[in-house]
Amino acid sequence: MPRPIRASIDLEALRHNYLLARQRAGSARALAVVKANAYGHGIGRAIQALGGVADGFALLDLDEARALREAGITKPIVLLEGFFEPADLSDVQALGLTPAIHSEAQLVMLERAALAGPVDVLVKINTGMNRLGFTADTFAPALARLKAVPAVRGITLMTHFAHADDEVGVAGQLARFRQISAGLDCPVSLSNSAALLRFPKAAGQLVRPGIMLYGGSPMPELQSAEAIGLRPVMTLSSEIIGVQEISVGERVGYGGTFVADGPTRVGVVACGYADGYPRHAPTGTPILVGGRRTRTLGRVSMDMLACDLSHLPEAGVGTPVNLWGDGLAADEVAAAAGTISYELFCALAPRVPVSVRGAGA
């Protein structure tokens, strides 16, 4: 019998979440962000769910873009970090990709390239995130140079909000964007998941929902995924493979970080950090055993973690366990571990078997 850990991907939930994002976008088109192997969910699975409904896709990697085209996707595909060396431009053109242009180096590559046909681009403006993009001083000259490149066809302006998910909001960056782009008749792409949900008037003509597609809230401190209407896409599950009865003062796991304050029934789950569960998740991280909520105990090991069965006398070896997903939001597990659901999803280890359900799976 194989080890009982497994992940289940619900394609109907993924499709539902995308359609919710597109509904929130109003008249704007919605690119499904499928970077990082669709946030750990599998880019092929994401295409199976979204290929027929998404307005387009956004990612980083040329190989993933090629996989989309080979799967029959003809809709726009945006490279969010653009290209990295001159040789990439032949693939960009051959695959009909839309790269983001955010640096002087990319401008030079584009100017020197002998492209045989038209290329659409996004020009990234740095409005305060201070990662990628042209500043107020460098944007106008960069745009003029782009317009002078014969191969450049459509130009979309974009920025990325640093505070769409917190109390600061987007007003300051939006004002800066409008100031920098004043007088230009170009479509704009502004909103990620958080901005789309919290500031729909800032959407522009092209939105870029990411985490919300996979059932995670982009601002779990303000609004849960369930309250937004999102469904969990990934469920990580396992089983109890051992039970220990310990007395007051006894400890659990490496370092003995959990100390029993009374008789405690400890369940051992076949899941550890080598499966993608966060090692730094402390005692008290929520977990579902047999559909009932309990807590983890002690330090997470490579292949196992412990949980409290003291109030679950019916639970024993073979009882199913949900680490996150159905019945337990990944956002809640992530918050307990001091991280975000993005990291949980992306960290799913290759050794974990994955099954797919929904959307003709």
C-alpha cells in the first residue's frame, strides 16, 4: 500500500474562482495568472480547467508558455517579467507572447532585434513597489523608444500595487500612475487579486488575478476566502498512522517543544516538511481529523507531524486527516505558521501523489 498522503485538485473550483474574478472585473479582461506551475497546482491542470473560459494567461517561464501553446491555447499569454536575453525574442515572436518591458536592458535588446513580425508589449511603470519598472523620469523616453521600434504593435501600460491587501490601499500609487501616464491613449493593466476585490474601479482594461483563482484570499486578515465566495482548489490529506498515550510532563517530537499538561492522546500523521507542510508551523496549527478540528503538537518532522486526539476518542490508525483545503482554509493554516497560502501551495512536494476531480477530469 502506498503512503497515504495525497493532494486533490478540484478543477471545478478553479473554474468557479476564475469566473468570480472575471465577474468582479466588470468590462475588463481577466488574465489567469498561472506562474510557478499554476501556484503549485500544475499548469496542465490549470489549462484543463481554464483553457475554454480565460481571456488569457500570465506567467514567467518560456517553457510554460510553450506548453500552453502546445496544448492548443491561442489566447494572449503575458510574460510578467518579460524576456531575459536576446535569444528569447525569437521564442517570444514564434509563440506570439506579450512580454512586459521594465528595463533599459530589455529596451536595448528589443531595439537590436531583427524581428520579422509584430509584437505586443506591456510597459511596466514603477509607482512605488520599487521592484521592476520605469520611473517617472525614465518612462517617457522609454515609451518613445518603444514606439520607434517597427516590430512593436500594441502597447499596454501596467503597474503593480504594493498595498492593495492592507490599510494603505492603492490611492497613492494609482495617482502616481495617472500622473505619469497622463495624456496617453493606451490600455492599462493595474489590478492583482487584492486590488480587483477591494478597489474594482482601479481595474483598467486588463486585470491579473492570481491567488484568488486557487481559493486563497489575498487579504485573509480583512476577508476570508469563504466570505469572498472562493472555493478551495487544493486539498492536502493523509491519515493517522500511529497513536501514543502520554502523561503530564512528557514531550512530543524533536526538541520536545510540546509538553503535556495532562494525559494526552497523540496522533501521528503521515505528512511532514518533505511533503511541503511548513516546518515552522507551531503547536496549535489547525488540522482536521475525521472531519473534526484539532491542533498540531510539537515540531513538524520530515515525514510526520503530531496532532492532539485527546478529545477525539473515535480517531485512530487509518482515520483521514485534512491538512488544508476542504473544511480547513489554507489561509488559516498559513497564518498559524506565519506565512501565506501562496507558499503552502507552491511548496507541495513532487513526492506527493496528485489526483484531479471536476471539469471533465
